Amino acid sequence: MDLPKEFALNRPGFLAQADKPSPRPIRAWGFTTDGLAAEQRRPAWEEVMGRLRLPLGRLTEAEPFRGSVSCLGSPLGMDFALMSATPQEISGRNPAQPAAVWIVVLLDGEANFWDGVKTTALKTGDIIYGPTGINAALKLSTSFRLLYISAPRVALDHRLLAPLSLKVGRFAGERGLGHVFSGLLRATGEALQELTSEQLRPMELAVTEFLVANLAAEDSPAALGGAGAARAAHLHRVCQTIETLLADPELDLERVAAEDGISTRSLQKLFASAGQSFSTYVRGRRLERCRLDLSSPICATLSISEICFRWGFNGSAHFSRAFKERYEVSPREYRKAHLGEDLAADDDQAAERWREAAPALPDSGRA
């Protein structure tokens, strides 16, 4: 497997990204069995799968065994791993797995997937998914390539109306919305070795939104929130409308009801059917958008106050209290942890320094 030039040899088989200035730990690494003795390859691969927290089942007896991984972590903590290897089985539960949702797209090879009830033959481009802690099995019967994504529940649950209802499943990659999602994931897999962690930012949002949209299309309880399919699809459309209006500080129940052509009472009942309230949902989405901006170098030219105003909050004090209540850390502390001490030390002065140092960055301003 060809890795980018910034990857340097760390120890036999493992390749880690070379040091470069960064306010956060670099979350990129690679591995290849090339250069390892035959008897070292399987034990090394078991270590790699452990690092990915994947439960490794039976490995092929065929010789020679080979395998390679290129893994890149996104700013929000999603792991994207491009994997190729000889036949094997990934199955069972790994007690060391954190609370996350995994997504796999088959890029090449033949495989069967057991979801706990039935076994399905996968085609190239098919997507399988599920929460950690649920038993499932992926039997790769030929040499293969796949893209594996692990998304922390904290980065995903806010978009699922009933996150605890999420089960193991499959999206067909040959038709409809699943085909679009598959194309996005396959393109990401092919380009992963050329990307940086920061360049994965758009993928963080895209993966989340496409997963939710595909769950809604499949009538999944996680997306439906226990409501009927028609009602759940309606709520999903309303949530998409809200996403486009979040920056408006005047956004209220009446505005969204008018956009959707229903009464405010009907809209309230729609959210209640999913165990939500309109105001709680809107505030949660605004906080999440602010959180993304606070961790983004692209928005470092904006002060914390500008960020909260651009997503519809009417006051920075109210925003700071709500942010700390939800994420257990202040906006300034969160930005400091993600962008470094200098930027967080004095919000207004730091923003000015970034404007002077990076005049080419777009001035986002208030939405």
C-alpha cells in the first residue's frame, strides 16, 4: 500500500505520520505486513485489529497472509480506516470498544454479512452499519478492500430521533439513496491516503446526514423515533428545513409550521411523537453547529460571540451557559483544547492575529 510521504517508519510494519506543527495530537497511522517475516504477520495483524477495536475472528490459513491499514482520525473523533487483506472473519463483540456506531463499505472482494438474524451476500458498494456492543459477523471470503468508519455516539446521537433503537443493518449500494451514500464513501476510501484530518471535516457532517437519511428511507426505528413511517418521514423533512434556518435568530415554531404548511399544534405533536420538543431540538442543533465552528481553523477568525450569533443565539452569556450544560466545558475551554493556547487566550486578539496571518481565509461573518 502506498502511503503519503509524511508517513514515516515507526517500527516494523507500523507507519506513523511524521511530526508537524499541530495544536492537537496527530491521529494518523498506517500498517503493512510487507517486510515482515511470515510468522510475524498474523500476530501483528491481530495487534492492528485490536488497535482498531475490531473483534477478529478466524484468519485464513492460506499463505502468504498479507494485510495493510491506513487510518485517519477526524477532528470530531471519527476514525476512517482503509483496509486491505487476505480472507478473514470479523465477528463477535469487543468489550474494549467505546460507545460508537460503525460503518463499513465493501470496495473490493466477496463477503457475507450476518446481522444476528440472517446472512446476506454483500456486493461491492454495499454498506453495513451498527452500534458497538451488538453481535454481528463479516466473513470476507476473498482478498478484499473496505473502508471502516467508527463514529462516537456523542457525534451522532443528536441526529437520531431514537438513538437507542439503532440496530445492525445494511444499505444496498446499487440503488436509491444507498447508491449515493456508497459513492461518497467509496470516493473517500480511494482518496483517504491523500487527505488530512482537517479535510475530513465535511465528511463528518456528510456521514451523519447520509446515515440518518438512509435510516429514514429504510423505516428504521432509530430514525423513526417509534412513530409510523409516514409521520417519521414528515419529521425528517421538518428537521431538514430547520437545518436551513438555524442562523435566523427569529426562528420559531410558527415559522417552521408555515414553511411546512401545517399548524403549530400539529408540529408540536410531530416532535412529541419522537420524545422531543421543538425548542430543545433547535437549541441542540445550534449548539452542535457552534461546537463544530469552535473546533475549526476556518472559523478561527471569528470570536466566540460571532460564532454564537451566526447560529441564531441572541446572547453570548446564554450561549455559554447552554454550551457548558450540554458539553460540560465552556466554549473558550473547548476552543482552547482544539485550536491551541494562543487562540483561546484572548478571543478578540487571537481572532485579529488570525485575520492578519491568514488574509486568504473567507470571512464567514454572521449567517
